[in-house]
Amino acid sequence: MNKYSKIGIFDSGLGGLSVLNTVESLLKREGFIYIGDSLNAPYGTKTKDEVFELSKKICDALIAKDVKAIVIACNTATSAAVSKLRDLYDIPIIGMEPAIKPALKQTEGQVVVLATEMTLKESKFVNLVDKLEEGYRIAKLPAPEWVECVENHMGDEAYVKASVGQFLDAHIPNAQNLVLGCTHFIFLKDEIEKYYKGKVEIFDGNMGTALQLKNTLESMGLLLDEDIYQENEANRIEVINTKSDEYVSKSLNLLSILKRG
Ligand code: DGL
């Protein structure tokens, strides 16, 4: 591994592509290998041990490809596995954190955090909220149907609209501000904004993670600041999916939609 090695990024499936997009927009000279574990998605309803084992398997695959750092582009896998993974590997492992601090700062009343059941019940999130003076203003809401929606129905506009509308009608028709604490949900951001007619502010942890990665690589002398990734540009971003080639195509398509903004 050296500074010309790629950066590894993984998620339970397609959600982490939103993190890859943010990281890549900040670190344009770097190479990336993204692994989406759609074969085993969702992670959010599995046990902590199962998520750790799945995450370890992916990290082993990324290490075998000589990556210089790993981004866990999944709040659930971060909650279940980040500390154990840091003990196992000697490269930097960067996780996700729901953006509840900035959300609280910019909200007078309640902030609703949408995430998987595991993220919301694990100690990482519980401790984060407990440490905040105004943690009592945080409400937790699991949304497993949205993981399924993003994993299997992106591109079907009618389905996505109905999935977002039905869920918000049933749980938070009048929310103030929201935190998307699951990387899959970022693909639903436009539809959520439309539902609230732009009156709700929506926060996510993607840029926080990207900045943490940048600072970490910089402090270790592993950042390609002046240099550029040495292989050809066509290989700079490699996308792998454990489910099928169709999911690789889906992923590339989602990435190009994100890039268009
Ligand atoms: N994308 C994952 C997250 O950020 C979770 C989706 C799942 O349940 O697999 O938590």
C-alpha cells in the first residue's frame, strides 16, 4: 500500500454510492474501489455479529486489493463493526455519523433521525445523543421500507414517490427538520423535499465523512494532492456488487445521476 493505492468504500448495497459521490467530489485525484453488498442487503435488520462478519469479509476483499484506507459508507455497519474493524486492520477506517449536531443547531424544536433499527439502538448512536445537552429534542424513526425502495426500485419514479409519501403520511406528516442517518435514504432526498414543499431542512453525514477521510490521509502523507492517480482514468472508479452484474450497471447509472446533481 502507498499513496497511489485506491481508497476502498463499502455499503450493504447501493446507498453508499452517495458517499462515494461526495468523497470523489472532494478528492478528485484519487482512485476508488466501491463494494456494494446487495446480495446481503439489508444489514439493518440483521444481528450485530452478522453485520460484523459481512463487513469483515468486504474489508478483507478491499485489503487484498491493497487499498490505503476504507470508508464504511453505511451507518449500520459503522454502528455494528467500526471499532472491531479498526482493531483488525492497520489502515485508517472511516465511519459514518448521523449529522445530528448541525441539525440541532439549526432547528428550534424536534429533529427526527431516520435510520435503520440497528443504527438507532446501538450504543454508538445512543451515546452520541446522551452526550448532547439537547439530545431530548432528537426523535428516532426506523424506515426499513426505504432501504428496500432504494435497493430495488430506484428509477421507478411512481414507486419512489408512493414509498416516500406513504411513510411520511403515516409517521411525520408535519416534521420540522430531518437527519438522514442511513446512506440509502440520500437517494430519496429530492422526493422528501418535494413532500414537505421545501419547508424542511434535511441533513446527512456524507460531507463530514469525506472531510474526515481527507484530513486523515493528509496527516498520514497519503493524499494525492499534487499527484494524480497513476492508472488510466477509465479505471479510477471501480464498482463491484456482490449480487449481480445488473447491480453494477444500476450502480454506475446511479453514480452518473448523482454526478449530474
Ligand atoms: N446504507 C445502510 C446505512 O447507512 C443501511 C441499509 C441496510 O439496512 O442495509 O445504514
